[in-house]
Amino acid sequence: MSMSSHLQELQKKHQHLSDAVAAAQRAPGTDDLMIADLKKQKLKLKEEISRLSRV
């Protein structure tokens, strides 16, 4: 897998998590811990994307 395609895949996963967070925040009764976990996953992906983009 090339670096470019790997970055694209990470960006797709990041966008999917963004959508999941937004949907969870709109849904009544969503567990705050689940939202926090999704946000942590999203942040880790963002950091990985940033790190790989600098290389």
C-alpha cells in the first residue's frame, strides 16, 4: 500500500468517525462514554494523519 492510499484510508476512517460522533450527539440517550471514546479514536487518527503527512 502506498503512503498516499494509506493516508486516504485514514482520512476516510476519520470522516466516518466524525459522522458517527455527530450522529451520536444528536441521538437522545446516547452514552457520553461512547461519544468520548469515538472522539479519542478520531483524535488518534488525526494525529496519525498529521504525523504521516509531515514525512
